[in-house]
Amino acid sequence: MRFASDNTSGAAPEVLAAIVKANEGYERSYGADAAMARVTDLVRDLFEAPEAEVRLVATGTAANALAIATHVQPWDGVFCHARAHIAEDECNAPEFYSGAKLVLIQGEHGKITPDALAQALSTTGESGVHGVQRGMLSLTNVTEAGTVYTPAEIAALTKLAKAKGIPCHLDGARFANALVATKATPAEMTWKAGIDVLSLGGTKNGCLGVEGVVLFNPAKAWELELRRKRGGHLFSKHRFLSAQMEAYLTGGLWLKLAAQANAMGQRLVEGLRHRQAHVPPADANMLFPEWSAGHHERLEAAGAHYYRFPAPQGRERARLVASWSTAEADVDRFLAAF
Amino acid sequence: MRFASDNTSGAAPEVLAAIVKANEGYERSYGADAAMARVTDLVRDLFEAPEAEVRLVATGTAANALAIATHVQPWDGVFCHARAHIAEDECNAPEFYSGAKLVLIQGEHGKITPDALAQALSTTGESGVHGVQRGMLSLTNVTEAGTVYTPAEIAALTKLAKAKGIPCHLDGARFANALVATKATPAEMTWKAGIDVLSLGGTKNGCLGVEGVVLFNPAKAWELELRRKRGGHLFSKHRFLSAQMEAYLTGGLWLKLAAQANAMGQRLVEGLRHRQAHVPPADANMLFPEWSAGHHERLEAAGAHYYRFPAPQGRERARLVASWSTAEADVDRFLAAF
Amino acid sequence: MRFASDNTSGAAPEVLAAIVKANEGYERSYGADAAMARVTDLVRDLFEAPEAEVRLVATGTAANALAIATHVQPWDGVFCHARAHIAEDECNAPEFYSGAKLVLIQGEHGKITPDALAQALSTTGESGVHGVQRGMLSLTNVTEAGTVYTPAEIAALTKLAKAKGIPCHLDGARFANALVATKATPAEMTWKAGIDVLSLGGTKNGCLGVEGVVLFNPAKAWELELRRKRGGHLFSKHRFLSAQMEAYLTGGLWLKLAAQANAMGQRLVEGLRHRQAHVPPADANMLFPEWSAGHHERLEAAGAHYYRFPAPQGRERARLVASWSTAEADVDRFLAAF
Amino acid sequence: MRFASDNTSGAAPEVLAAIVKANEGYERSYGADAAMARVTDLVRDLFEAPEAEVRLVATGTAANALAIATHVQPWDGVFCHARAHIAEDECNAPEFYSGAKLVLIQGEHGKITPDALAQALSTTGESGVHGVQRGMLSLTNVTEAGTVYTPAEIAALTKLAKAKGIPCHLDGARFANALVATKATPAEMTWKAGIDVLSLGGTKNGCLGVEGVVLFNPAKAWELELRRKRGGHLFSKHRFLSAQMEAYLTGGLWLKLAAQANAMGQRLVEGLRHRQAHVPPADANMLFPEWSAGHHERLEAAGAHYYRFPAPQGRERARLVASWSTAEADVDRFLAAF
């Protein structure tokens, strides 16, 4: 009953096997390995984007910070949800890499509405050199609240950003889970919906530690490479990043793993609702139900692991995350304990 | 005949096995894994430093940049050799992380002499707020030229730095190779010789990608953690960094691997000198001999891989690096081709 | 009828005369001028703070950015009002100088309430290395909305910050106006109320361009000097900054100038309220009344200068600022035109 | 006998009078003042550059740091003389503003030779993402050693830089002195010689505190404005910067003041050489002769003020700087004392 985070799981067998295989013999360093060329081909093919460029790093924070820094100036503002991972969980890394400032937008269930974005876009960047300039829009899908934007919802937001001339980033730490939840294609969820740069998560969904930065505007690739190196994120034995991502994207493994995680997440949602628990909207593998502290303690005593956060009225919010390795039996044990 | 770099080798079998084993089951994220506690114990034991703190990252540039940034202020100068890796090969990462400036010191065979350091220390930091302040000394061992500082040589340099009140960093990307070359203990090469913070390399010597930042002043540990996270270098599935470092430091593996690399390096040195080649001083697993372009081409045609650099008088300098996986047969084939 | 800003006024005659006098002969550069020593004495005397240190710069943005950077770390958050000058009008300068992030707190009439601050302090800095750390509190007095904190109100806020171990900054771009409005002494408004560092404004209140950074913790003085130089804010002909500040603080000039500005500001407030205009709370020399666009146009046609901002219900908000040089006749002409 | 620096002099009467005059009445803030428009016209006219843009700041360090930051990327290297003011006297400000690194080039008498520059250009920026990229050339005229580049010498250096595709900066803290020394026109010394951006000094040559950043590529103007504001260098009462620069550039005042400084500097050079002192090449208003410590003390006892630096063989180097306000009588008294 390990629901603390999808990053408490290990790597999927296929990914681990790829690491082991990649270890054979000598290979060129710093991204010149043969597997990286195959990764680029896979990304271009899967995203229907023959010009796209992809670069690999080992952490989601690095992917986000580099993706953002490559598209903004130090005097810019990056529009994002007030609860965005880049705002709350990266210890100022986006600001460190970019110099820019985050412009926080409130919104229910982790999502930005077109109205709220339009309001922020119209009141920011209107005071000449004195205020922050409009720099970028950054969305997260799956959102930090466990909800999922549809491609149409993303397109509605990027359209507003594009009308102001700014590029759009998607933090896809759980990108495969969002694809599975919406049945959208990678292209529909990204460049067809106005996304210019994607943080393509692998770590949470069955890799050891690999994330891609996918540029749909390939002109930025050299700057991204320089920023990656300057940030200390260029692996010398890069083949081990490539091997993970290659295995992850091959044969639909990424979607298979995410499908399992989402199925288990939804099994939790439904099981808890069936048991009268309050579960806010949750579309993929992560949910934030609330119940009393006493009830939390009983669940923990029964062997459940997850994070707890303060909530109003003496209750506490749980964060339950299912992963590719979550088994039905685990979920059912949890529901039974509930 | 792959001598381009020790980072073109894979991981040692013991390290790979540790990764595979670490993959089992669930584990806490972000450095709270059980293996990390064991790594700390190993480091404290091996370095005879019961208070030392160690934090893991995946690249050498990250280790250096974080180690330096944790010990200097943005208006400081970091004294280092003009050919130092931090000066030449990290795309301004040390400056990015610290804000400080590198003060370059010339020196033969990759080494700083006490005289040269004394001169730099006495002429820097003497102009009030106008000039750079004295911030830190950073040495590299094995040096970028393939030579090795003895503990006594290090102590002579750190003593000068300490007299000016500044801390000392050792870039130990090839630390195990330096230990093997000098027969020094880890403690003798570091804190007993005046080193305050060490970049403890694993990647080049048989790991997939792991480096430690070892703090002999543990008061800096929290700042280091914050800087690591802010730089995007905190692994969520941190167990995979811990597992590598644990295997590497267990049972003398790190020294065994370095001993093989150094032996093969020295076999190259001696074999080439025996064949009348000009080989500058080289004490470990890396050498920079010079010969004519035509001769380089013949070697490459025979299957040798290595880097070439321009040299005076129409010659070219080779960079030959042996690794833990270099076989005697490879060396001998190269010498035969020579 | 020039009410656009107090920085559209020139310098007071006493300040200009001091500049002219300071021009005689030769003088030491970079802050070693004799007048600077007198400024330090004046500040220590007026603030009843014999250990205080003061350094001069030419702009308010520089004073704020340096004051903040000297007290926080790059991974910190600076708690401030959502409409603070440091948040809205300094083009990311505080972030540029400090690396820190601003944590915005909403509040009516430009003021932070103890409840809102307590809430922000309790929910920030509680997620280990992942989130922003608690770094500093920054208040503005006179606030950006034209209201004024009393010393007791400041103390109530700094007490909360101090309980969390963080220092407190006061942006006193209009500090003299706040003193006049509250009849507080400089000490009561600052260190006696828990302020550790003050941006002491001169420019808006009758100087050409000079602001002081007053450190009540003198241990920070050297760091402040280095940051000032590194930011390019150390004047070579520093005597011209010293001369302004000396004249400004001598013989109560600063309070006399602020008293005139405030009196004219309050004359506007009362006159407009008497004429049934909606004027939100305004305690010093700046007010933000609202009326229809048509009415704005009539006032402009009559020769009034001021800024206009969008407001709800088809109305527009005016920003009217009186300065040391605003004459009663100007105010009365404006009220008559109204 | 005040020869410590040209910044120990006050402002020329014409400049001070302009400040006093500018103080009358109300004026728009933040660079929108009428005088600034006239400054732009003057610069365009004097430099024969109808498209040039100029922005004003108060210090030379700010001008240099902003000029450089506007033209390079954080991973770039800025080629400059090892003794350049930006390298030795600005407390890392250029690095702070730009993120870039300085690549130091040795050269006699403060000057870079084409050979040395060609060497640096050919060995920097050739190692992909690992090393620093070629970013910019920065020259100083009058050099820090008191020598002067002719336009032809500048052109020979910028031609090499341009061949590598990088822009060229001229630190003209003593630009007028360089013009007078070479009889070149402003255009000949700058854009006609390949300079893209100039730090146009006013402070050392008779202003209180004003420097221009002159962009011969006006496309950079908006970025420069944002960087100026973000650095805290945008004056609210900007009219006082404009007034200085307008007076300085009007009616040839700048050249008249520099001519006096240079004449006095050369009078010192010739007088000292006539008295058998060793005076290295010195072409304008600054010289660095050497003599024994005892002789320095006698001169100081006689009332001479200047800086002393250690020199080989028990001697000490003097730095003697004449300014616009240096009188022939002062020089002659010094020579007599000598």
C-alpha cells in the first residue's frame, strides 16, 4: 500500500534491461551516443514532428528550468498556476535558470481558466520598463491536483498566450498519464494545441531518472544545449539516459505503464467515492481525498503509506499516487482497510 | 583501442549489479533512501571523518559547481589552474552557480606551484570593493595534465590559502586514481592536507553517473542541499545514485578499478617512451604524448580512438586515457601499431 | 497642477545649494569624502542608533534591491504586499540582486494584516528543500496605496516575522512622509518597531537622486558595500550623493518638505471628499480617487497632470501625488476645476 | 597637487550650471524629459550616426556592465586586456550583469595586439558546449595604462573579432581624452573602426556623475532599457543626467576639458622625462612613472597626492592623473618638488 509518490517505485523491467544492455562496450560521451539518435527519431515519429529536437536530463526540475530559461528573458514573467510544481516544489530553480519571475494564477482543481489567464495577461506587461514583461505560459498536465487538461483546454489557453506573442511550455512530468486519460495523441496534446516546448517525464512512470526537453521550435536547440551544460546537466555517460528513454518510448511501453497507473488511480477514486469519501476531481493516477485525522491514523496503522496535508474543519487531505507498479491487490487492500 | 576518455567505458559489473538490486520494491525519494545512510557511513569511515557530510549528484560539473558555490560569495575569486576543468570544460557552470570569478594561475604540467599561488594570493583582493575578493582555492587531482599532486604538495598550497582565510576545494573527478598513484589515504589527500570540500568522482571510474560532494565542514550541508535542489540536481529516485556510490566504495572496488586504469596508463607511458615518443610527465591513467599528424593518422587507421589537439612545430598532441575496463591486450596492440 | 508624481518635482533649494557647494575643490572618491562621515553621524543621531551604518545610492530600486539582497539567500522568499513597489515597479531588480523570490500577500489599501502575514509565514518554508525558504519581510511606508502604517502596526508584523527568525526591511521611498503622517520618530518607525534595514528615500522628497540604505545590523555593512559596487552603484564622485543627503537631513529639512507634501495631499483628499468624490483611505501625499472618464478629460483639459488607471464600472482611478513643491494655489485650482 | 584621480575633481562650471537650470519647474521622469531628446540628437550628430541610440546612467561600471550584458549570452567569453577596468576594478559587475566570463589577454602598456587577440580568438570557443563561447571584444580607450589606441589600431582588432562574428565594445571612460590625443572624430574612433557599443564617459571629465551607453545597433535599445531598469540604474529625476550630458556635449565642452587634462598630463610626462624619471608610454592625461619609495615620500611631504603601487627592484610605481581642473601651476610645483 505504497501511495506516497510515483517516484517511490523502481524502474520498469524493460527500462532496467535497457540500462544493462547499454552498458556493453565503449560508447561516445555527452550525447553523441547512437541511442540518442534513435531517441530523437522516436520522439519525432511519436509526436509527428519531423523537425523537433529533444535533449535529455535526469530530473524534472532540470527539464522545467531549462525549458523555461531557453524561452524567456530575465525581465520576463512566466504565467503559471499558483500551485504549479515550478512555483512550489523546485526551490526557485526556474528563477535561477531564467532570471524570470513567476506570475501566479489561481484556479480550482489545479487548472487555469481562460478568463483567469486573460486577466493576468492583460494586467501584466503594461507598465513599460517598470513592471515584469510578458514572457511565457507554463501549464502542467497531469496537473498538480491530479486533474487533466484536454487538448482543447490547452489550446484555449495557448491561444490567449500566442495572441500576446509569448511561447507556451507544458510540464509533462506525468505526460503519458495525461495522454492515457484523454486518449489524445502526443501531437494533439502539444504542438497541435500550441505548446512550444515540453518537459517529457520518464522518471515517475517507470524510468530510473530521465526527462526529455522536447523543442517544437528546433532553432532553440543550441541554446538549450549550452544551458544544459552550464547547469551541469549534461551526462558524460549519456548512453544511460538515452537507453532509458529509448526503452520507455519503444513499443508503447510509456502508455502501457501509464495505463496501469491511471487504472489504479481511478480504482482508488471510485472505491473511495463508493465508500462515501470526499474525492475532488481526479482524472489520472493521483488523488487528494479528505478525511479525519483519526481515519488517517487507522489507515497508516493498517500499512498505508501516503502524504498528509492540513485541510479545513479538522480534516486532513491525503495525497495518494498510483504508479506503473501499483497492483490491484494493493488498491483493494487499501479500500478494504478504509 | 578506445582511449578517448574514461567516460566512454561503461559501468563496472559490481556497480551495475547494485543498480539492478536497488530496483526492487519501493523506496523513499530525494535522498531519504536507506542506501544513502550507508553511503554516508562509508564516506565517514573511509575518510576517517566522522562528522563529514556527503551529498550525491550525477555529474562532475554539478559536483564542482555546487562545492564551490557553497563556499564562496558572488564577489569572490576562485584561484585555480589556467587549464582547470572548472575553467575550461564546464561552460561557466561554476560562475553560474556561485557568481564568483575564476582567477587563473599558470603552471607546468597542470600543477600550481606555491610561488605562483602566493603571487596570485598577494595581488588579488587588495583593492577594497573594486577588485575581486579572495574566495577559495580549487585544485584538481589527478590534474588535467595527467600529473598527480602528493598530499604534501596539496598541503603546501592549502597552507597558503588558509593563511589568507579562504577554504580549499579538490576536484577529484579522478580521486581514486590519485589515491592509487600516491598510495595516500583518502584522509591524507583531503582534510589532513587542508581540503575543506571534495568532488568525489565515481562516473569516470566505473559508475554510470554519480559524484559525491564531501563536506569536511558539515555546517555547510543544508546550504549544499538547497543549492543542489535549486540547481535541479536532487534525484527523486535517489536510490540509484546511492546504490552506485555504495557499491563503488565497498570492499575497495574504487581503488581496484583505479589501479587497473593507472596500470594501463603507465603501461602506455612506458611503452611509448621505450619507443622514443615524447611523453610529458603522467602519473596516473591519462597522458598527452606528441607526434606528427601522419603518425596520428596511421594509428587511427589501425583502430586507435583518442582526441588530438594542435601542438607546436607541426606536431599534434594526443590525449590517451585508460579506464578500469582497459585491457592489457588493447594497450599492447596500440604500442605494436605505434 | 502637476500631480503625476513627486519625482516630477525638482530638488529643494537647500539641496541644490549643497550640490553647488560640494563642487568646490578636490575630494576623495568612492564614499571616502568628508561629507559622508557627516551623513553617517546625522543618521545615527536622528535614528538614535549609534551603531547604524548607512550607504548611499542614487535610485530607490537600487536601495531596495541591495537592502534585500544583503539579508536573504537565493533560495529564500521575501514576503511583501502584492502591490509592493518591489513586486510591481522594479523590473525584477530585487530578484536580480538577491536571487530570491517574492511571496505576494494580498491586503486592502496597500497594507498587510497580521492575519495574512501569519498565514503566509505558516504555509511557506514548510516543505524542506523543495519549496522556497522563509527569507525576509519587506514593508513599504508610505504604502503604495497612499496609506501609512503606524509604528505599532509595523511592530505587529515584524514580531511575526521575527518569531520565524527572519529580518525585516522597510521600503521608505516616502519615509519622511510617513514620519510626518504618524508623528513617529525615525527610531520608532524603524528599529524600535523591528525593522533591520531601511531604504531611506530622498529623491521623491526634494533631492536630485539619493537614497540611503540604513543598516541597524552593522555587521552587514561590508557585504552591502560589495553588493553596491558589484551592482555598479558606487559613485566615484560620491560627494554629490553625500551633499544631498546631508542637506536633506540637516535642520529638519526632510520633515519640512514632507510636511508640505502631506498637507497638500490632505488638502486634496478633503477637498475632493467635500465635493463628493470617492477617495479611498490616504494618509500622506498620495491619493487614488475614482471618477468617470469624462470627468478625467475635463480635468486634463483644465491643465491637470496625473496618471489614470482602469477601474471597475466604467470609472477610472486617478493617482494624484503632491510633493514638497506643490503650492496651495495649485491644489485649489484643481479643486475648483473639479 | 591632486593627481590621485580625475574623479577627485568636481564638475565643470558649465555642467553645474546646467544642473541648476534643469532644476526649474516640473519635468517628466524616467528618461522622458525634453533634455534627453536633445542629448540623443547631440550624440547622433557628433557621432555622425543618425540611427544611434543612447541611454544614460550615473556610473562607469553600470555603463560597462549594461553595454556588455546587452550584447552577450551567459555562456560567452568577453575578450579584454588582463588589466582592463572591467576585469580589475568593477567587483565582478560585468559578470553579474551578463553571466559571461572575461577572457584575459596580456599585452604591454595596456594594449591588446592583433596577434594576441587572434591567438585568443582561435583557441576559445572551439570545444563545443564544454568551453566558453566567443561573445564579445571589449577595449578601453584611453587604456588603463594611459596609452591610447588609434582608430586604425582599434579597427585592426575589431576586424579580427568581426571575422569571428562577435560584437565590439569600447570602454570610453576617458573617451574625450582619447579623441583629443588622436585627433580622431567620434565616428572614426567608434563605428567607423568597428565599435558596436560605447561607454561614453562624462564623470571623469567634468561631470558630476553621468555616462552614456551609445548603441550603434539601435535594435538593442529596448533590451538595454530593461537591463538598466532591472539593474536599478534608471533615474526617476532623469533630467539631472540629461542636463549634465547635454552641457558636456554642447559647444565642444567635452573636448575642451579633455584637452586641458591631456595637456597637463603631457606636461607631467615631459617634465619627468626631462628630469630623467622613467615614464612608460603615456598618451593622454594619465601616467605611471616609477621611482624609489624614499622619493615618493619626499613628494608626498611636499603636498603631492597620488596612488602608489609596488614595482620590481624596490621601486614603486606612481599613478598620476591630470583632470580638466588641473592647473599648470600645480604641475610645475610638482615638477619642482621632484
